[in-house]
Amino acid sequence: MSAPSPTETERSARGVLLVSCLDQPGIVAAVSSLVYGGGGNIVDLQQHTDPVDGAFFQRVEFELDQFRFDRVELAEQLKPLIARFDMRCQVRFTDEVPRVAILVSREAHCLQDLLARWRLGELPADIRLVISNHPDHAELVSSFDVAYEHHPVTPQTRADQERVISTSLADADVDMVVLARYMQILSPGFVAPWEGRIINIHHSFLPAFQGARPYHQAHGRGVKLIGVTAHYVTADLDEGPIIDQDVTRVSHRDDVEALRRRGRDLEVIVLARAVRAHLEHRVLIHGNRTIVFDG
Amino acid sequence: MSAPSPTETERSARGVLLVSCLDQPGIVAAVSSLVYGGGGNIVDLQQHTDPVDGAFFQRVEFELDQFRFDRVELAEQLKPLIARFDMRCQVRFTDEVPRVAILVSREAHCLQDLLARWRLGELPADIRLVISNHPDHAELVSSFDVAYEHHPVTPQTRADQERVISTSLADADVDMVVLARYMQILSPGFVAPWEGRIINIHHSFLPAFQGARPYHQAHGRGVKLIGVTAHYVTADLDEGPIIDQDVTRVSHRDDVEALRRRGRDLEVIVLARAVRAHLEHRVLIHGNRTIVFDG
Amino acid sequence: MSAPSPTETERSARGVLLVSCLDQPGIVAAVSSLVYGGGGNIVDLQQHTDPVDGAFFQRVEFELDQFRFDRVELAEQLKPLIARFDMRCQVRFTDEVPRVAILVSREAHCLQDLLARWRLGELPADIRLVISNHPDHAELVSSFDVAYEHHPVTPQTRADQERVISTSLADADVDMVVLARYMQILSPGFVAPWEGRIINIHHSFLPAFQGARPYHQAHGRGVKLIGVTAHYVTADLDEGPIIDQDVTRVSHRDDVEALRRRGRDLEVIVLARAVRAHLEHRVLIHGNRTIVFDG
Amino acid sequence: MSAPSPTETERSARGVLLVSCLDQPGIVAAVSSLVYGGGGNIVDLQQHTDPVDGAFFQRVEFELDQFRFDRVELAEQLKPLIARFDMRCQVRFTDEVPRVAILVSREAHCLQDLLARWRLGELPADIRLVISNHPDHAELVSSFDVAYEHHPVTPQTRADQERVISTSLADADVDMVVLARYMQILSPGFVAPWEGRIINIHHSFLPAFQGARPYHQAHGRGVKLIGVTAHYVTADLDEGPIIDQDVTRVSHRDDVEALRRRGRDLEVIVLARAVRAHLEHRVLIHGNRTIVFDG
């Protein structure tokens, strides 16, 4: 975590608790009483109970202005609740801005969009690093004062290239990775340490058209809508938990090139929404599904 | 309130608290502690704080199975909180099903849709009565075992007709009125006692195209989308708090008749969504705006 | 074909030519000159050329008021063009209204919607017959003055039941079959004679979630949109040419029952749009894809 | 007109005829026969007849490869048809790329998007010039090798500033002007010579929320969708012919800042769609409405 982006609008810092456990009476009362007891004013509380397996999820956002507990003390205060409800609890603070790396291949529309939103203050992130297997985006990225690394890859050098990237991510102390149209398949070994912190944009409405060339597949099947999917990356290609999806109408008039053009607008928007939700600590993963609280 | 509709799916009854007051620390903790103290399990909690005027809104839904307070006792328990936070608090129980009257003119698509959804169990309502200024819908309505009253109206008899309708609504002990394409303008005197409990569907994307013949207006202006709006009725025509809206794409190919046809599908869906939100106690009115909690 | 539905609005009859062949210069000029030569005024002309295989498709709609050729003569006039361009040409007249049969199982929402639209004059059809493997819809269907046949089916009696249905369709001289949530899998032998004239609504965004219980599949995968697909039925289950699709947003709050409820609204609208497009002679099949001209 | 943008994909040049006149038999046959007579292959033909006033509109796109008429000869050939049908006919060639100027104020998202699409080859334009009343975008614009002029304005200097801009547009021999969030009101005298060639993006769903600060107006009214409108600019503010519109869902959670953020995504996409339609010669103006042929 690091200092906020320069354009981040002024607003007092907030704490966010992300809680999950088995549903049982008293959780809401206990958590909200703890926050209130510390002098925190809850500005947003959302919860969800899965009716199938009885899992309980909660997000509590509260102002830190009058909050008496520092971060260590808050952790201490949470311990009895964590024990009582056997719950997992992530604690986040909005003045600790996640450090982000973006991986990209040849097509730059998602990269450019994320950088532009970041400059506008839409993304509470510290974009530290852009890595590509192509040299093309050096000038664009440096115009945003972000580091750019070019790590080419061939089928033979994949393992080496992944090792180099992993080192770069570690050196930059990155909290989150965004695959902004990075067209190389990442090995399970690369992905594992980033579980729940690496987001990809796939250019189809998953689970339809997994794998390569989804716009060609969509054209071949004659669908009347095309879609895109932002999801967490797991070891299983295109099978990770879905964060967001959207579609747009197409017709027999649209060839593959037109699908690609229409799809680009979707890719940009859906990836940005998913990344923003993650950065705002609004996403919880539950098996292969996500709870995305409203922003 | 009365017994649930025959198709209502079996589920244990729930209590719903709808709270509004000025934002201040401790509300969530106090309300959730009260519910927990009574043995209630909160299954859904949503809140909203208006950043402009600092108004606080909360909806708490909890299971009644293990709840120890009866309705009188719950009211008693809430009194200190109401005093402490100077809050308004509506208390609802899902086994007390609102009694509903539908007013309709010549076009029956919204009426038919509401009745069909009700039969499918989508609407937690007791539809008691359909009133029309046309005789046409008697057979349709009676096939759903609902009473039908035909009260014709002319410009000269408006006041009398409204009096007759008011009496019918009172006799049927109705909790809520739905204007399902009722094309007569209701007087402020008629509307006043139903404030916050009478919903209209207007066939435009308000505030565009208020008043008469909105599809003609839309065609004349050459818009590329048409919309509809479900809103609470107030003394000011088409100015009441908006509950839901939606649009659909149109083109130069669509004449007024085509707009009407495309619009019907929207009217049906948006009115049903708004009525359902109201019946599920998910809507709070705040000045001329609404907070609609997720369903 | 038979007389128009009673509510069909008055408009002078029109001819429709649906042409397909290999793209080559002169087709538009030749066809439009033929219509003009007969005194017909073209009110709508749409064409499409597939850039991949060079297939050409055209729909020409023209007023018959001043048209000098009767139906036999028009066929005669078209013969040289058909030979010259090696083209297929369907000839339709809007005063010959297709006879339609609807097959339905237990859920009646699509059936009811189609009947209601038909009564409103939205569907240029002669709905002759509703067939179901359940007895439930007799009263509903007869209230629209349409014949209702109940043909129950078990895994053992499938072939017999299909034979009975085939006979009923033949006896009623049906032009088109609509599967309005008919939940039995039809054998290739049953489907074959109806190729290009039998439309199904599948409750998923095909090709995602083919087969049984798509809402369960969608919930299991954690998608953020659910969809439906109207398509021509072929021997391959859920693989036929897609006519129309649509989606709606869902969230982690929606259980399977909620997906079903949200999906019903989509099913109704998308099936109606597809059936309407077919009845208005706006659909051409090209391999496993469709050209759907604007309505 | 000038040479195509460097990224324009290779495709043989095409001619486009945009025809409007009173509806009468024989137009389609006459125009298509003329094209065929010159050896042109029609690749797209769309027409529209307004049922209210009987106006006829047609767009014919044909390949120029085998076309025997040069541009002068084509004009000559069209003369008898223009006389016969009393029609207006615009003739366009896709290898003559319109020269475009973009006007912008402080917010750069639409400007940046148009430039990025142009570089990707999505816009068949020659972007010659960007003019702003703010100095901020010089670096961005020059990174696309486009000229940038900064012409500040105050209420006192408006007339002078408009004169300077008019001269710049004339000097650059511009065919079309795009107001990409240019927040100054242009005088009727400035607009007049650009009638039908100057497109604005207004950040509301017109005709709702005309004038200043539409997102504030939308928030105040409590709408559940916000929209944007791309339209030709006329002397009447926000009253010109609408080319495209779109909306996105909002809720009580969204303050004005959130509406602005959500709106930006719409503004970018709808303006780009409208500009693209204009550049592809797919828009005809009919009174205060547009016919936008499919792209």
C-alpha cells in the first residue's frame, strides 16, 4: 500500500470491514456495536446471506475521524468476534491505496482507459508498473509517469518470462494485478500467489466461448448479443469467479471486425468496473462465485 | 392487511423495520441489537445516508421464528430508540399482506400482467378490487376471482365518480392503489389520503414528455429511446417521486403505433417492478425522491 | 394460410419477396424493376451481403393496390430472374395470414403472452391450436376461442404422442409451430418437416447453458447476467439458428427462484419478438445463422 | 476532403448515394439500374418511407472497382433522375475522407476517446484541428500529431473568439465540427454555416434536462436512469435533430459526482457512435428528426 494517486479527491479516510462466516444471530449487532464503541460512524453497511449454504457476508464502511482505535487496537478488538463467530475478517483503510500492476499485450484500449480513469481520480490505486510482451506502449505509459517493462515471450521462454515478471511484481511490492488484454496464458504456478488479487477481462459472455478467438466463435454461432466478462484468474482458464459482465446487441450485418470494434467498448467499461469494485473493497469471493456489494 | 394469496410460496414470516432519521453514530448498532435481543435473525440489512442533507435510511428484515416479542411488545421496545434518534420507524410483517385496488381505463395490458403475476405468486398482495371507467374488463377480472366495479366518468361527473371510488376503496379496506394505465386525472383531494400508497405508470421517461400523449411527443421530437416511469402520485401531475424507469431503443422506422407497441412491454415490466418493491416494503420516500432497497 | 385475425388493423395488403443467391451485380435493379413494372410501390427494401461467402439476401415489401400481376402471374414473371441469378425466392402476401400452433408444458407465461398479443393485433397470425402435455391450460386457451388439445406423454409413449401431435398439426393445416416453454425434447423425425418453421425459447444465453435446468447452471457459475434465446429448432438440441436473444442483470442476491422470475420476463418478450419477425417474413436462414431484417 | 487516416484499413473505395424525395413508384428501380448500368455492385441498400408525410429516403452503397463513370459523369447521369423524382441526392466517396475539427473545453474524456478511436481506424476522418478555450490539452493533442489552438473566451470576447474559430475552421478547410464537451454556447451566426455538419454531445436524455448542469437536475428529480444525447447543433440550444442517445441505471446511492462519472462512459460512446454514423454518410436530416441507417 502507498500514498493515494494525486487526483484522489479529498475525503476523510474510512475503514472497511469485510466479514464472512456461517450465518448466525447477532453478527450485525456485534460488529456494528464494536464500530460504534470505537466512535466510528457507519456510512455504509451491506450484507448478504446465501440461502443455499447459509454463508454470511458483510461489508461495513465507517468514518475514521472520531474513531478512537488505531489499526493495531482495532485488530485486537476484532479478535473476540472472530473467535465467537468463527469468521474471516479483512480490514481495509481507504487511505492505504493498493499498488497495482497492469499486464498488456498488443491491444492498448483497456490499458489506456485504466490510465485515463486513474488520472481522473476514478480508481483509488497506485499504478506502479505496466508490463507487456510487446514494446509498443512505452511512450503512452511514460506519459502517465508509470514504469514500463517489456518482457517478450516465446513458447520456449514462457517459464523464464513469468519468473522475470514475478520478480518485477515483487520488487514493486504490488497488491493487485490487472490483465488488460494480456493474451498469454499464465501458468498455475504464476497465478497461485495472486489468487483473489488478479483480474482478467475475457472478451466473451462466459461460460460461452471460452478459450481462443471468442469473437470468431460468436460470429460462427450467429449470436445476437456479444459480451465480455471480468473475472478473477485461477488455475483453470476462463473458469475463475466472475466479477462483472455486460453485453451489446449485434446483427447479421456485423462481421468479426465489427464484433471486435463493438466489443472493445464493453471490454474497457467492464474491466474498469471490476477493478474499481476490487479497489474499493467491495468484492468477496465465495467458492467460484462473487458477492459484489454496491458502489 | 389480510391472508396471503393462495400461491404465495411457503416461507416463515419475517419482520421489516423501515427507519429514517438524521444520520448519527449508533443507529445500526442500536437497531440490530434490539432485533438480536429479541431473538430475531437479521437476513437482510441495507442502509443509505444522503450525503447532501445527512438523512439516514435503513431497512432491516429479520426472521420471526425465534423472535420473542409480539407486535405490541416490539412497538414498545422501539419507543426508546425512536425517541433517542428522533426517528420514524415503519414496522411491517410479511404475513400481513397488503390489500390492493387496481384502477384501469381501456388498455388492459398492465392489469392483465399484474393479475397473472399475482397468480404466479410474484406479488405479495391481496388484490381485492379492480375499478375502471370502462366496462370492458369484467370477464378478465372475474376469471381471477377479483371484484370488478365499473364507474363511468365524464368531465361533468368527475367529482361524483371520485367520491364513489373513494367509498369503494374504503369499503374494501385497501392499503394501496395501483393506476394501471388509468387515463383520468385524479384531483388532489382524491389523491391526498393515498400519499405514498398510490403508484402510477407514466408512458414516458419523466421528466421528458409530461402530460398527454407522450408517445406522440416522443415521435415528434425524434428521440432514439422511449421510456416509462413508475412513480408515486402526488397533487402535481407526473411530478411525484420516481420509483423505477426503463427505456427501449427505437428508430426512424417506428411510427407512433410502433412506439405504443414497444412501450407496452416496458409499461408492464416497470409497473410490476415498482409495485413489487412497494409491497415488499423496500421503498422509502425522501422529499421528491425515493430510496429503493434491493430486492 | 387463412383469413387475418379479427383485430388485425386495416392496411392494404402487401407483397413480400425474400431473395437469396450469390452476390452479383444487377440483382437489386432487376428485382425492383420487376416490381415497378407491375405497378407495385416498394415501401421497404433491405439487403445484406455476407462478406465471407458472398451470399446475397434481400427483402422487398411492396404495396399491392396498384399491382397488376396476380399471384400466378408474379410467379411467372419471377422465373427468368430466378434462372438468371440462380436465386431462391419466397413470395408472401400479408393478407395470407400464417396458421400457427403453440406447444406448451406446465408454465403458461409465454402462452398467455402470445395469446394476449394476438388479441391486441400485434401478431399477424391465425392461432389455430394449442397443444400441451398438461391439462392445465384448457380454460385459458378457450377464453381466446382457440382449440386446446391435451396429449400427455411418458418416456414410453413419446413416439406415439409425437405421432398424435403431427396428425393434429396436419389436420389444422398449420404453417408454423411455436414451442412456448414446451419442456419435452422432440425427436429429429418430428422436427424435420418443420425445419425453418418451428421456433423455441430456451432460457439461457446460448451457447451457454445448453440442456436442462439452465437457471440452475447459471446460478452455479455465478454469472452476473442471465439471458434467453429464441431459435429455430433443428435435430441438434439447442443448436439451431438463433433469431433473437436478450439478457437482464442479476446479482449474488438472486437465488434460482429469483433467476426464474427475472427470466420469465425475458422469455416472454424475446419469444414474441422472434415469432413476430417470422410472421412478418423478416427472417432468412443462412446455414446455422439468421438474417433478421428490421421490423 | 483529403487522404484517409494512416490506419484506415485497406478496402476498395465505394460510392454512396443519399437520396430524399417524395415517395413514388420507381425510385429504387431507377437508382439501382443507374448504378448497375455503370457497372457498380450494390453492397448495401437501405430505404425508409415516412408514413406521415410520405417522404422517401434511400442510401445506396456500391463498389467502385468496376464502375465506369467517373465523378463528373456520375453527376451527369444522376441529373435526369433528380429532375424526374424532384429529389435531393448527395454523392459521397469513401476515399474522400472528411476533414474534422474538434472543439473542447476543460474535460478531455470525449476528445481523448475520439483521438484514440481515430488512431485505431474506427473513424474514417482526417482530424485536422482541435480548438479549446483552455490550454490544457496541447500535449495530448500533439501526441496524435494534430494541431491544437487555444482560444480563451470571456463573456465580453465571445463574438471575437467565435470569429477567430470560424477563420481557423475555414483555413483548415474543415468539413465537420464535433463539440466534444465544449461548454460554451455558440451563437446562431456561428452555427448557421455548419448546419447539418456540427454535432454536440449533451449530457442528458433530451428533451429532459436541457440547459445547464443536467446531472444536478437529474439528481434533483430523482431519476433512476441518466442519459446522454448526440445531436446536430442548431440555433435553438439543445433542440437540434437527435442522432443517438443512451442511458445507464443509477440509484439513490449515486450523488452528482457519481452521476458525472457514470455519465462520462455514456458521453464517450454515444458521441463516437454519432460521429461515426455521420462520417459514414449514414445520417439524413428530416425536419427536426434524423434517419440513421444501420452501420
